[in-house]
Amino acid sequence: MPEIRRLPTDLVNRIAAGEVVERPAAALKELVENAIDAGARRIGVVLAEGGLARIEVADDGCGMGPAAMALALERHATSKLPDSLIGADGAIELVTTLGFRGEALPSIASVARLTIESREAGAAEGWRRVVDHGAPIADEPAALPPGTRVRVEELFAKVPARRNFLRSARSEYAACLDVVRRLAMARPDIAVTLETLGEGARRTVLNLQAGEELATRVARIIAHELKDNSVAIAIERDTPHGVMRLTGVAGLPTWNRGVADHQYLFVNGRPVKDRLLVGAVRGAYADMLARDRHAVLALFLDLPPQDVDVNVHPAKTEVRFRDSAGVRGFIVSGLRQALASGDRRSAQGPDRAAMARWQAEPLSPPFPSGEGSGMGGLPYPAWTEAPLPNPSPQGEGLLLREMAQTFAMPQGRAEPAAPLPAEAQSYPLGIARGQVAGTYIVAEAADGLVLVDQHAAHERLVLERLRAAGADENMRRSQALLVPDVVELDEVDCDRLEDAAAGLARYGLVIERFGPAAMLVRALPAALPKADSSALLRDLADDIAKHGRQEDSGALLLAERLELVLATMACHGSVRAGRTLSVAEMNALLREMEATPRSGQCNHGRPTWVKLSMEDVEKLFGRH
């Protein structure tokens, strides 16, 4: 039998570094989290070549002395777990800091040249310690203000196998920028700066001030337009161990993106990339976005430490919830509640590209100078100060008749528009003035011109009517099958479905176990009478596997499918484009839109109305 022996410390650190330090962004994340845990009020980050050549993080936190600095470079040495927790049952569950494993600094030092300079508040001098790929090469005093400065250079220089797997400097920089953005978003009370070095020049990428409001910090990081196209979220719910809160900013469904990289999710202040949370966001926007569009938001979920396990992966980007179905339902209901109360708005203002297509008619002089081509292809007479010929009244009449034949008068007449009624001042969507192309309603509001897509708007109104009338409850009725379907599945999937059978029955799906590897489908939801039983059960089993074994998990997916059925019914039952509406019908549609939640977008995420402010209208005519 081969001899069992301990591995060298430097090899152990390099093995650990393979999990903790995958790329420069991972090292940067650990260093910034350490600065936050140290109580920093200001954090400065400097990158060179996307972090491949240099990463520097400076903070004004508590700092370290020489002995603490040496201990921090040993594996599994940390200040994040107080003495009262060490050795106690569930110590990891009660941790409230971002870091707690004690692996980051020694792991980074084993695969890079690491320089740590730190000074405690009130200390006469600071201290510097340098470790080059696991070998200490300097341990000496240093001059610096209170706080800590960590510099990482030559990352993976002596590990060519890892270096070759890194991407380009531009790709690594993008990953580092994303890390800084997420951590800065989680702590608006901390000032954060990010600078890059290149060709001897220093460029400031981020300069975020401390003490900003959460909505302001989020908008500055994601996009300035988010502040005008979002709703605030602030809800809470009691749990057996305390209170669960959901705060943040959720973009209007009409203000969306083609990729999901603008969804920022946090659990107890920790940036995470959790499939359960992503699925909850998708479920909340299910009937408000097209399948290929994604919401823009920043959600902060805070819950008692006992209800979440952060010790799942060394990178600490994955978490597990004690009640995953409850968390998912809480997020879905919270988002829907916030959007229902604030999203009667549409995406603010018309699309800028569409506005740019409005062209002002070029102005011409009142009388052309010289010969030219007039309307109707007739030549203009050369302008002269000499009196016109044939000045007699008969000649003037003949000239006017000739002009009338050449310049045909408009076939129509102008009538004064009725003034805006006094009560219309309180109508956000104004008073209907007409209809264009049998599709768009033109309305005059107190602050601008409103265009409404009648089909998209009525589609949303019909869907909300179905919900309000209890249509979704009726759709949960069962349709018994004359001959029950037998669906063969893996035994593990059958176990999951059997555990969730009670929850699925509440939505009209009646199933029972039929042997070790099969399920018997006795009834389908009345809204899905022609559904493929096999495909439905497989999707439900996959959803339960993804979000946990709680009985309500599969029911959540089924509820979302029923919502899609409601949306389809609403689409077929709404006013079609091309139908002529009377003024009374148009005004009734506008008033109902103002009173209906989520009326700012149709069931597919498109805006139902846009407003052109009077300032924009005046700009089109050069009056501003």
C-alpha cells in the first residue's frame, strides 16, 4: 500500500488556490470583501492589464499589526469568527461577515507576489510583509496612513498551466469591474473608487461617494435611466428565526435587456448568483416580458443567518435556503406587489432613435430669387421690383384664378379644438383626441401628448379582469382523465413528485405513485386539458430538483403555466389593432388603464403607451 503522508504547505495552498482564486476577479473579490469586513469607509481599487499584471486594494479600515499580519497569511486563520462562535454548534450559520474561511490571503500568496502593508489606528508606524509565490521575502516597517493596502502582482506567473487558461486582459477587466460594481452596490455607505493603469496613464472608472441612497447608488452603477424607469421595493415577512426583508430597485418591464447580466442579487449583503433567485425573478416577470427579454433590477434579501447556508462553495457565490420555496414565493409576490403599485407607468418618453426620425421641413425664402422650379413644375417668375403687368382688376382676377389652378387649396378645413376639460388635469393619460391607423389612440394630457397602443393596452386590461374575477381560481379545477396516463420517470424524480403531490393537487394536477419508476396522472388542470402529461411531469420534476423538495415548488411552475394560459386568453379576447373606436370608448380605455395595475406594458413586455412632453413637441417645431 502506498504510504500516506502530509502534503507540503505550499502545495496545499496551491490546491486551495485552485478553488478560491480562479481568475483575477476572484482575488479582487476576496480583497475588497476583507476591506469591507475591516470596517472601511473608503476603498480604492487599482488594476493593470485587467488585473493580470497588478491588483491593488487600499482601505481605511482597522488595520493590522505585524503579528496579526503574519497570522493572516496562514491557512484557516481568520478574525471573522469571534471566540463566542468558535466551537459552538452552528457557528458557520451565525456568521455575519463576508469572509470567514481564512483561505483567501494564503491562497493568493501561493500563486502570486503578494504585498501587504497595514497600520492600526493609533500605531506609530505600519508594517509590510511580502510573499512571492509562497516564499516570504520581506518583513519590515512601512510608512502609510491607518488602514491596509494589498498589492497582487504576477498572478499565476509560476503556474503556467493556470495562466494559459486565463482570458484576454479585456475580458478579465470586465469580470473585475463586475465584482467591484456588485460589492459597491451592496454598500452605498462606503466610498468606492476604481482606477486603471495603462501606458503610464491612470484613468478613473468609478468614483462613488459614501452615504448615497440605495436607489441613487444602483442607478449610478447600472444606468442613469433606471431611476426614472423603476419602482422601489420594501417588504418584509416574519419567519421562525426573525424577519425576512426584500428591498431594492426593480426596472419596469418595458425597460428591459436582451441578456440577464443586469440582474444584481444579494443575500445578507453578499453578492450571489443563485438559480433559485434567478428563477424567482423570471417567475415574477412571467406575464410581463417576452421570453427573450430580461428584467433589470437589484434585489437585496436579508434574512436570519440560521435560514441560509453560505458555506456551500469556497467562492461564497452560492447559497442554500432552509425554506427555498418560501423564499421564492416571497420574492415573486414582493416583486409583483411592487410592480402592481407602481408600474402603471410605461418606459418614460419615446425612443430617442424614433424621435430622431422626425425631420423638420426645410425652410425656403418667401420669394425665390432667380429662375427656379415652382410647385406643379411651373417656373417661378424672376423677382423684380418692377410693378406686375396687367394691374387691372380683371387682370388680378385672372392671375388669382391661374394661381388657384397651380396651387391647389387644401381639401379640408381647420376647426378649433375643444379646450382640455378641468377634470382632465388629474388624468395622467389625458383626454382622447382621435385614432391613427385604427391602432393608436392620440390623447392630450396636461403635460404632453400621449400615444396608446389599443391592442396592447386592452390585452393587459383583460388579463387583469380575468384575475380580479377569479378566473385563475376557476382554472385550478381538475379535468379527470377517462384513462389515467402512466408516465415513466427516474425513481428519484418520482420521489420528488410524490412529495409534491399535495401541492400540485391544489392546482388541479392529481398524480400518484405507480410503482418504483412511474407516476399515474388521474387529472389535469382544466386550463390544460390537452397538455402532454409526460412533458408536464418532467418539467415539474426538474423544477423541484432545481428549487428543492418542498411540496409548493412544483406548484409554482404549474401556477406560472396557468398564468401563461390566462395571458393567451387575454390576447385573444382583447381589442384588435385596426378596429375603429368611438371617442367614448377611447376615453373609457384610458380611464381603466389609469386604475389598473401593470397597465404600462402588455403581457409580452412591450409598452402600452408613450408620452411626448410639450417640451419635446416644441423642439420638433423649433419653438424651444
